[in-house]
Amino acid sequence: MDTHILFDLNELPVEEEDAIEEQSKAKKTICEEPFVGQCFLNEEEALVFYQNYARKNGFSVRKGRFVNKKGERKRRDFFCHREGKSEPKKDNTKKTRTRGYVRCECKAHMRITLRRINEIFPEEWQVTKFVPEHNHVLLSTQEVRFLPSYRNITLEDEKRILLLKEGGLSVRQIMRVMELEKNVDLAIEDVRQKQMHDSMVAKYQELHLKSSSPLEKQGYQVLTPFAFKKFQDQLALAIQYSAWKENDTSFMVKHYEAARLHKVVWDGKMAECTCKNFEFVGILCRHILSVFLHTGCFEIPCCYWLSRWSREEAQFNKVSHLHQEGTLDATSSFADYSDPITNAIELVQCPIISKTKGRLKQKRMKSGKELAKQVKRCRICKSSSHNFSTCPERHASNDANNAQHVAKKSKLDMQSEVDCNPIFHFKC
């Protein structure tokens, strides 16, 4: 029985397809680097090609100038940005900043020449010379973006800057607004990433308990790892304090080596200390914890576990506990509790513009410091809006000064000719 093998002539074997793909990739990598004989339709196309090549290899491009005797431009050189040699300063009397030299006589460049070959393409630029070797260290892809030629702003940013400039904002204020707009999303994302990392560490990495105290176990279940370490430090120091009762609700706490006393008010539900550490940091201080240990309090009230130091599970348990007591709805409260920023953006509106009270700055009484400060004025027209170099009456003033100088010189010459006391001379 004859067997017929059917195959498609357009389909290539697997090995041939792989070889073709490798050849195409090799062609792409080869084409990324210029070569002698490469053609471009115009000069701008060649510049864009060489700029892309330079950015990938860690340098920037500087355009050279070449015009023949007839004034025609038939050649163009694209140099490395470190080509040539830095010229010394002509005026050495002025103080200048000492900067590092950028140019190091690098010879890497690409030369294109104008050629006229046929009627279809009457003009084309052809690569006639290409030197890829550099005599300096090339920058990485992360560092090359800091070169001046690559530090550009987008069209949207340019429109935004011009709009803020028309609104009367200074350059410093415009930069602050732009930095805020660019970095606010990054800052929020950074905070979210840190929160996710902390929750992961709390789930998969157990912290070491320093004692078997129920207060420490409660803090371990509620607080984040960072806040729990702070709480552990305060609890470890609490055993170094002695506490005695002053009246029904107040206690005096003292360190065994120091003479300073701290007053703690504890009525069984609320605690307050004179050091105000909880109001400042949000974690109970060693003095309150010492009172808890001496009075036999083995559970800290939930009002002293702040949400910013609590885990997500502890926040949910706190809201569920409040719901069981009938104080609020668990579903709506947990949504507001977990994402208060979104609700604040929806509720808070722009405030009403109100007039400030008091006199204007121009009409109010000046202090002695402000009165003593002299306003810089132009020495020609005495105006404070400009200086001597930008004064519109500068040329007229120079002519008047020259005339005065000539008159004064002639007067002195006349006095020298007459042999008498110049005091008795008539004024011109």
C-alpha cells in the first residue's frame, strides 16, 4: 500500500526556523551599530540614529561643523561629548569655580557625506568613517540619563510650567509644585509597600518574647513588629520603677536610682502620666506599665492600642468588638477605618477664600530692621526696578559724563595758563 506524505511547502523545518530567527536577531544587533556605507535620507535621520546608539552605549553626541569654500555643507561629523580639549580661561582675574574637565580628546565619531547617486534619491547621506573606540569609561544605562543632553522635559511638563508661571508663581514655587505632583504617587506606593512588608513579616516571622507577662503577649498579638519592639523596651524598663498609691486614683512612680518622681492617674479604665510619652509617641510609657504591674492589671484597655501601630487583624477585631457592644455598624465602620484617606478626599472640599485681617504690607508700620535696610537703586535714574547695567538712560548718561569731563579738563587747562590763584577764577 502506497503511503503519501503531505506537507506544506511554505512551512520550514523547526531547525531552519530557529536559524532564521537567530540570523534576524544577529542582524538587529549588527544594525544597532553604525558601519561604513550605511545610508540615510537626510542629516536629521543620521543624528537620531547615532544618538540612540550613543545612549545605549553610555555617552552623548556633539555635532561638528564643516562648510566648504563655496558655503555648502556636504559633510557632517558627530563626535563624542568628551571630544576635544578644554580651553583655558582667558580672564584669569575673575574668581571662578574649580570644575572637573569633561573633555579628554576622545576620538570616537561618525562622519557622513552627502552623495548624489541617482534620480530617485537625488540626495543621501552615507557613512564614510566610523570610529567606535573611546579613551574614557562609558556610563551605564542608569547613569547616562544624568548627562545634560538627555535631561529634557516633556511637552506636558513644559505647558504645566508655563501655566504656573502665568499664575504668578516663582521658579522655586513651580519646582515645589512639580516635585509634589511627581513624587506623591511614588510616596504613597512606597508607604503601601512598607505596610505590606510589615504585615508579611508579622505573619511569617515570629518575634521573641522576653518574658511570660500577659501584657507582653497582648502587645505581641496587637502591635506591628516595629511598635512591639518599642513596647518591649518600655515594659522591660517598667520593672525598675517602684509605685505607691497617693490617693484613690493617683500613683507616684520613682526609679530605683533617680530621685525624679512621675505622677500617674489610673482609675481602672483611663491612665495618664506626667511624662506625656503616650500622647507624643502613641505607646504606653514605662511609668504607666509599672502601675499596671503593681496594681495587678493584666489586660491593657483597647483605647491604648492605636490604629497606626496595630496590625490589620487587630484592627478588624477591634471593630468587631465595638459592633458586639452595639456602638456602630461593623461593615461600614471597618470600611471607613481601613481606608480613611479615600473618604477624606471625597468629603473635604476646597475652603472658602477669606480676606486676611490687618493692614497691607505696604501700609503697615515698618520695624527698625526693615527701615535700616537700604533699597538698591540705579545710580543713574535712582529707580529700584533695575540696576546700572540695564538702565535705559545709560547711554545718555555716558554722553553727559563725557561732556562734563571735557568741560572740566578745559577749565583746568585755562587755569594753568593764567599765572594766578585759581580761587579767583570765574566759574564757567
